[in-house]
Amino acid sequence: MTETSNMHIAVIGAGPGGYAAAFLAADLGLKVTLIDPELNPGGVCLYRGCIPSKALLHVANLIGESQHAKNWGVEFGEPKIDVSRLRSWKEDVVKKLTGGLGVLSKQRKVQYMQGRAAFENSNTLRVSKAEGGEENRSFDRIILATGSRPAIIPALKLDTPRVMDSTAALDLAEVPKTLLVIGGGYIGLELGTVYAALGCKVSVVEMLSGLLPGADRDLVLPLHKRMEKSLESILLNTTVASVKEETSGIRVTFDGPEVKERERVFDKVLVSVGRKPNSEIPGLEKTQVRVGPRGFIQVNKQLQTDDPVIYAIGDVAGEPMLAHKASHEGRTAVEAIAGHKVAFEPNAIPAVVFTDPEIAWCGLTETEAQKQNCEFKVAKFPWAASGRAMTLDRTEGMTKLILDPQSERVLGVGIVGAGAGELIAEGVLAIEMGALAKDVALTIHPHPTLSETIMESAEVFFGTSTDIYRPKR
């Protein structure tokens, strides 16, 4: 076996998983080559996903807050939106972050190759360079971090800029008068929120009975109520039978038991029906790597594939397709390559939907617990009883704990409300540390804050919440 100090690792894909892996490998003294088509590291997350969408969502929330301020006796004029400047600001954020990662690569002496990689065999890659030419390189270990791309429904595919995927929607070429979002998942709802705030009449169509399928219904309900006010319409239990381009826009035909208007015309359509792993890596068949029926590369707990010298991390290695999951997998893979005794087996991976209000959860959800038919108890604290939520005029929120009824251990945490994404990390830590409800209840939280709602949820479990009265039975 090659000595670790002399080991040369290639990482294919420079997203949050890829660059985290490459940087840790360099920190551990390994020789590293990072390969990606973009000028700098960042991947979909920084270039076409997490970062640009959150920049635009911040603007959307600001617009919403300014409009809501009249309830407090403060009135602003109608916002004047310069889409060109907004787009430039978003792109500037992306450039600063990706440029910073480029600097970090050089500081760590990571060899960055702008290009695309193909396998010649398990140890050898053929890299087609962005500046032209090809080069064959051999490596001791290879980490696949090729990410994912927007899924496409063939029946809804039209070769026209009027039909967008999430990448095109984030380009913000223009703000149409009307927009249909196909898919009520987190990407569609986040982008729908942005376009609605910018003055577009947005409709969302979802084939299932509720938005954000898989999330607990009590977490989704406050979001659904708020979106009913900000969106043109929400069509549930409805499918899109066909899309057809006309001079006036895209004619969409709907199908479903609750459809009132079978056909409508929209200026633009955003297809947001999930993502597909980028596992069609050229030459992969020349290795022992196995790809599962859903397109994910099969790996063990060390992120090692069936080919012992090849590892896979992030979206291409399985769900959940989240940047923070990819980063931790990348670090685990590198530590395993370096000979450390490690495994990727988290008890809780947080999920956040950056809508308004935000929804976040980690660990066991109530929906999963019911499906598994396991015993559990739920302790909920409504934000209507939170002093801080009241000062923010955002009392629609709620924090809940999923608890083991015997041990009283925290199994899951769910939050809906302003800043839920910033609060959920405490829940993750509680689950990973095996905290009991009493541990959470006895942890002194600052007042007045929204973080107190986590503590008070635990107090609700014991019937001793200061801000909620529960008569003794």
C-alpha cells in the first residue's frame, strides 16, 4: 500500500463536498489535484444553487418586511426594483466566494485543473483541459464529487427560454408577469418566493396533496397559509398534462380532481421536480464502481465504492442531496484514505427550506415515526407564546421535539418560523449528543430570543413551560 505521505489524490468535482475533501487532504499532507469545469471551486452550490438563491431570498424577505411594516405604523413607498443591479449584486457575491476558494486552493498548494475528467482505468484519468488539450494522470485514490443536476420530465421539455430549470431561473434574465412553478418542493418554493416578491404573479402546481412532500404537515401549514396570500394560486393534487409554446406564452394543460381551469397561459414556466445524480462519468465502466437503479453510486460507510481505490461523496452518492452532507462525507472519505478509523453515520442531518417562514428539521420526523410505527411523544411550543416572536410580529411559528417516551431522549426537532434555519443546529447537536428532554429544559437560553422556544418545547413535555398553562389532569 502506498505510504500516506506520498499519496496522490484526485477529486473530481469542486463543489462543497469536493473542495472540502481536497482542502482536508492537503491539510493532512497529501498531494491533491482538484478537477472541475469552472474557473474556481464552488460547484452548483456556489455558482447555481445555494448561494445565489439565498442572496435573492434575502432581497425577497426585505421586500416582504417593508410591505408588512405598515402594520407597525411605518410605511415605505413601492419598491423600485432594478433587476440588472440585483443580478449584478448576486453575481458579485458568487464571484467573491468562488474567488476566495481559488485563493484557498493556492494557499494549500492544491493543484486545480479546470477541465473534465474521464476514466482510463481505476487509477488513471484523462483530463480534457478548459484551455485545450488532454492529459493523462495517474492517482493513488480518486474521489468522485460530481454532484447533481435538475431532473427533466421529457413530456415537459421545450426548447425555449420560456421554460426554465432552477439554473435558468437563478440567472434572473427578466421578471415575467406570470410564472408557473411545476413542483412544490423546496427549490420551486424558494424560487417562487423570489419571483413573487419581485412582482411576478406566481402559481405553484404539485401532484401530491401538500407542499413540501415528506415534511411534517404541521410545519408546512404556516408556510402554506402565508404563500396563499403572496402567490397567485397553489394547485394541489394536480398534474401538468402538457405544455405548448404559443405567441403569447406557454399554454399549460392541467389534470386532476380539483382542477377548475383546465388550461392557462403563462409567460414562463419553471420546472422544479427534483435533481438527478451526475453518475454518468465517462469511462466509469472501466472501473469496478457500481451504480444503483436510481443513479446513485454505491458506497460503504467510509464512502468507498466497490472499486477499492475510488470513493464517492455528496449528491452522486445518495440522498439527502445537501451541501453540508457532502462536505462532511468529503472529510470522512479523506480521513478513511489517510488511514483513520472513521465512518459516516450521522444521527441527524439538518434540512432547511429558506422560504418565508423558514422550515427546518433534523433527526426523526413525526411523519417517519408514524410510518415506522414506533413509539414517540411530541412536545410543541407555539411561537404565539414567544415574546421575541411577538416583537418581530412573526407569531405563526412553532417549535417541536420528537422524544422517546421511555428514555426521554431527543429523537428529532422541527421548527417553522423566521430564522428556523439558524435555530436547527441546536437540535442537531442535541440529537448527536444523545441529549434528554431534561438536558434541553435545563440549558439556560438567552431572553428574549427565538432559541428559547427549543427550551420551552422541552418544558412543555414536562408540563412546566413558563409561557404556556396546561391544567393538571
